Amino acid sequence: MDRNRIKMIIAALSGVAVLALGFLLGVQPQLTAASTAADQRVSVEAQNEGLRATLAQLVAENDQLSTLTTDRDTRRASVPGAADMPELIRQLDEMASQAGVPVTSFTTSDAASYEVPASTAVPTTEAPADSAAPAEGEDAAAAAPVTPAAPTAPTTYTDPTITAANFSTIAVTVDIQGSYDQALDFVDRLQKGQRLFLVTAITSSEAEEGADGEAAAAGTQTWTVGGLVFVMQDGEAAPADGDATTTAPTQAEGTDEGTDTTASGR
């Protein structure tokens, strides 16, 4: 092999080596960086898409903020954080005026802490007593007693955030005088009023004579409406029984044991 050919081979090998080193040191890092950048771009685009969806949700919720605030205020007024008996009396007096009946008495009892209802056990039925043997020729299946299906107990739903520490009930009794239709109107307004009022009892009796000795109008009766109002505190500690009201019972003006608290000026 002559000397020129050896030089050509060496030059070719050197060129290949330069190309290989150039690819490894120059091109390969650039390709790796480009691939990494592409992967990062895809990841960033996915994150941006998630942020856009979150932003759209926040915008939609912000548009509903006024509605949610109104609903929150309505619920807080329905079950306030304090007993606020004067405001309740004012509402009762307003509803009575709209129904055209006078409030003659208003009493409240001590606040009672909420009691979580116990789980209702499913009632069981006892097996029927052995019946007499069927007569000869009688179908035994037809003669067998039919066991009624056991009733299913209703499911008791509770909220773990509602406890005796932050929720209490106050028993309220309101006496009004009026006709049957007026009493129904008052009870309907009571159940749809601003303060949540759970009606538990309604009784009626003949209206007594007024303070001036005049007899009650025809069809007028005294109606006693009993129920519960509720107090839900934001804090963890609720008042002890009896602390939710300033006076228990509170007697409204118009009765024999009137106090400074009045339910009606009539």
C-alpha cells in the first residue's frame, strides 16, 4: 500500500471522527433540548387548559355571588345565631296584623340543646302461631297463613356539623283571636315567614269577653299555636339550656302576667 493511499484512509477516518464528535457534542444536545422543550410545552399547555377551566368556573361563581349572598342571608335570618326574641315578636305582630287577628299572648320556654336522633331499629314481626291443620282435601298452600311484610323504618338523616354545641331549639306559644279562616291565614304566614317556625300544635277555644266586658264577635275563637324556633351559632360553643332567651317563659302584653315584652299593641 503506497503512502498516498494511507494518507487518504487516515483523512477519511479523521473526517468520520469529526462528524461523529460534531453530532455527539453539537447536534445531539440540541435535539435533546428540543425534545425536552416540546414535552414541557405540552405540559404547560395542559396546565393552562386546567387554569382556563378553573378561571371560567370562578367567573361563573362570581356571577352568582349576589344570588348566593342573598340565599345565605335568607338562611341566616331563618335560623339566626341568637334567639333575638324582640325581632321574632315584631315579625309575629306584623303577620297577625296582615291576617287581621290580635295577638293576645306570647310565651317562650328555655332553649334546649339539640339531641342527635338515635338510629331507628327496623321492627320485627313475631312468627304466627301454629294454625290448625287444614281439613281433608283442602289445599295446604291455600290454608297456610300469609305473613305480612314487616314495615320498613324510615331512614334518619343527620348532619355531623349540627351538634348540641351549636344548635338549640326554643318552644314558642302564640295566642290569637279570630275566625277559622283568619287563624289559617296566620298559620300559613307563620310557616312562610322570615324566621323558621315549626308548628307542632294548634288548639282552639271559645273567645272570652274583652277587658271592657264586651262579648267576642260571632265566629271568633281563641287559637293557640305552639311550635319551635331554632338557633344556630357559628362558633363551637353554644349557650347552655336557658341562655338563648333572656326570660323564660316570657309573657306578652294582653295576659294576666304581662311583662315589658309585648307582642301586640292591640
